[in-house]
Amino acid sequence: MRADLVARAYVADKETRALRELLRYRAFLVGLQRAVKDRIHALLDRLPVRPPMPTPFSRKGLGWLAGLRLPEPYGEELGGLLRLLSALRQELELLAGRVREVARRDERALLLTTVPGLGYYLALLVLAEIGDVSRFPSARHLASYAGLVPSTYASGGAVRHGAITKQGSRFLRWALVEAGTGAVGRPGPLQEFYRRLLVGKGTQKARVAVARKLAKAVFWMLRTGRSYREVGPHLAPQGQAGSSHYMA
């Protein structure tokens, strides 16, 4: 320790830990909501009952579910699941208001919402998981922390790359992949980048590549205080127009 040879562990400050708790609580509730919906789908499949609409969880679909007359104990189970779903939706609506309130007071969160696909919730989640961005010496280090860089295997002088490491923050990785999925649905450079990779790499690898590019954009936005529109053109692959130190 005197020689500074022991790596220091990062501990987020109290405010960041509180923000993480709020956002991870929302993620927990979303997971519960998904589980309840899956249970309802499984219940209908067992009977079998087919909903007359694309999803039974729209306003019209919920009305249809509430009006079903199923034999017991299926009817009782469906009623309980619908009550759970209603309670979860109410809690998620309350949390959505709280998230908007927090995001609108945070200049960094508002800056990140300039990224295509990053709304208030995902912007805050990215901030909470990153913490102090200055602890990352480069954009690649941040992408590595998100588990979005390829794993590397070296033996006998030969080096090969495999799947992404999936190490570090799974919440940050999920947020960037979700943002990327939303971004590629809109016309622009990210959509073009995704379509180029889609042909040779396939859907999964193309999505990961987009998420990795977003990680680099987020790094430089937080470091420089610039919007995505200002930082984005500098994220072109090396050797192409617009490339610069932002690729570090």
C-alpha cells in the first residue's frame, strides 16, 4: 500500500447509491410485472383460451381478461393476477413521476437524453451505474466496465477474440443495449451503422456494437459536457472522416 501497488476499489457516494436503489427498485418491479404477465399467458394456454387481440394487456385486453368466466381455481388465480398487475402498474406510475422529477433537476441526465433511445429512466440508470466518469481513463475502459468489449484469449503468441465479457455492471450493459435498440429504429447514423453490421454479423452482434458505440458517446459527453449531436460525428471508425481522439 505504501508503494501504491494495490488497486483501489471504487465506492459510490451516498447520493449515487440512493439513485441506484431507486432505479433498481423500478427494475425489480418491471421484472415482477413481466412475471405476472407470463403467468397469465401460461394460464390461458393451459385452458386453452386465445385472446381476440394482439396483446391481452392493452386497455381493451385487460377489459377482456376481467370479463372472462373461467372454471375454478383458474378464475380465482386470474383475478388475483389481475389485481397484482394493477397494483404494480400504479406503483410504476408513481416511480415514473419520481424519476422524471430527479432527471429534470440533473444537468447530466438532461445531457444524456440527447442520445437517441435514452429517456429519463435510462439516462439516470447510466449515470447511477457509472458514478464518477473520471475514474475511467478512456472510453474503452467504460465499455469494458459495461461488459461490452470482446473477451481476449492469448496462447503461444496467438491472440483471438471471443464473445463479450459480460463483466462489470449488468445494469449499465442492459441500459446501453436498450437505448441502442431504440436508437436503431430511428433514421440516422446509428441506424446506418446497425444495418451495415446486420448483414455480416447478425442481429445480436450488431446490437452489441451499437451499445458499445453508445458507451463511447456517453463517456465523451460526460467528460466534455457536449451533446450527442456534437460528440457523435467524432465516433466514426479510425481511418474514416471525422475520426479523432474520441475513439480512445
